[in-house]
Amino acid sequence: MITLGDVFRRFADDYVARYGASLLPSHARAITDIVTCRTSARGGHRWRCTTCGAEVHSYHSCKNRSCPTCHRDDTERWLEARRAELMPCPYFHVTVTVPAELRDVLRSNQRDGYAALMQAAAEAIIELARDKRYVGGTVGVLGVLHTWTQQLVYHPHVHCLVTGGGVSADGKSWCPARRDYLVPEKALARLVRGKMIASLRKRRPDLVIPEAAWQKPWVVHCTAWGNEAEAVLEYLARYVYRVAITNSRLVGLDDGGVTIRHRDRATREWHTTRLSGHEFMRRFLQHVLPKGFHKVRYWGLWHPSQRKAAARARLLLQLDRPAVPSNTSKADARETASASSASGAVEPVRTCPSCKEGRLVEVGRLYPQQASGP
């Protein structure tokens, strides 16, 4: 399988030689990390087969959040933590997209621009939901920033998981949303746009923003997900640790460029696109976030400062739910099995890739730059 590291190791030197003086620190760090990920430059461990005596070297990963080879386990850990915070209620999935006229401004001012976009989207949802015509309470909002399309084109937008109900102003009751309706999309789009204007003017009064960005309608979609919170949570989880492109979508690599596969949103059919090495790196690096920027944020009932209110809301919802049958459901059985296996977890057995029978045992460490010997 072709990996992003293979692509970077082939084209990074030329790219840095041409654009090194203007590279952002986050881009330079991403290039260095991805090029050396799981190579001898990072060191690792030496394993030996108990049957055939073959030795296997495993190298450390870079742990850069832009590297698709890393963070496989982080997504599952994030999901487990969020499951504990879920409310037993319906959920909505809200997507907020900025107009094309604002994209250059966000690309050039990522830290302030992205923060303003995420905050505007969340605050608009919470403000409208507090209106008694819609929900009448404070909802929980989990937002995930997403900046790319399948072809790595710059397309910043925010995905939000929103509780289908909220806590009343006095904190004593749960206010449910309607079954298939959270808030009006057009009103939400206008409110997000207004809050985005105010936030950018406060954060960066020096920015010159095209007037068309504030005059044209913004695109907002709100979809009811019923009580299947797991479905939308797993959908959002794909954006938490996923990068602009996964290794599985790299289908061709040569000295001239890279071929990627992508799915058409309308037809759901797969297509391929060939990009030059420089163009591929340019497209990929524009999605590398500034150091320390949080692409996942929480507001309203899910904000850390609202833990007591959230716990009270969960209790209110559990009291309103019908009695749980005595027989354990399949989902409960899976959770119980998973918990028991985790409590008595043992180190996984590594099978020898040579003889397919022996067990690999660690016999030494490989130090950076000296992976082949002492």
C-alpha cells in the first residue's frame, strides 16, 4: 500500500527547496514528522521469533495529528469518552459552511478565523434553541472543524452534534425538541453570519473582508438523527483524528505525481484524479492546522463548566424513560464483554511474519538514526 510518507519522501525535498522560505512552522513540522514516521530515524524496537529466530524491527510513529498512519487507537478512546457524556435523547447533525468569498481570509488567518467560525456556529445554535418556539432550553453542542473535500480542495465548514432538547433556564426541567425539527435553517444561517461578522471584527479589526461574504446566503443543513446518537457520533469521530486523505485513497505514485481516488457526492461513484507532486503537497498542507489549535470544541450543556447541569439533565431523562427490560440487550452484552476484556487486558500476541507460527518477543531497542545496529 502507498502511504503518505512514501509520497512525502519522494516530493518533500523539492517542495521545501522551492517554498521553504515561506513555509508555515506547522507545515514544516508536518513534513518532517511524516517523512520520518515509522522509519529508522525515529528508532523503535527489535523483536525475535521464538520458533524460527527471525528478527523484526518496528519503528516508532511520529504522532503528528496530520499523519494518517498514526492515531488509529485515539479515535476509539475519544468515542468511549463521548459515550459516557451522551444524553439519552434524540440528536441533530448541523453543518455550517462558509461562502467561497471568505475562504481566502480564513486560509490566511487560520487561528482567528477558524475559532470565530466554530464559535459563531455553536452560539447561534444555542441562542436559537433557547427560543421557546423551538426548544426553550440550553442544548449541548459538539463541534468539529473540517476543511477539505475528497479532492483536497479547501472547503472549511463545521459539523455539529446537537442534543435534541435542552435544560430550562431554572435548570429544573428538560425541554425536548420536536421530533424532526430543531431550529429554522435560514434563521440559523443569518445568525451564524451575523455572529461571524461580529467575532472577526472584534478579533481582527485589521482584516479586509469582501462585502459579498456578508451579503450572500450562507449554507446550513440541519438533519434529525432520531435516537441513534451512536451513528452521528461515529460519523463525527471520522473527522476528529482523520486527516485530509487516508493511505487507502492513494492509488498511484511515480516521479511525476500522485493518483488519488475520491467519491462523487451526488452519484456516490468512485473516480481518480492525478496531481503533480507539488500540487498534492500544496493541497494537503493547507489542511494542516496551527500548533495547539483545537479542532474539537464543546459548548452549552456539553461545556466543561456545565458538568453539573449535564449530570442533572441525564438524571431527568433517565427518570422519564420507560423501565428497562430485565433481559440484557445485544448492545449491553457487547459493552459488558468489551468492559470485561478491557479489565483483564493482556498484551497482544505478535505472530512472526516469516514462519507465521512463532511468537515475537522483544529483545532490544533501536535508537534513532541507529536502527540497524548498536
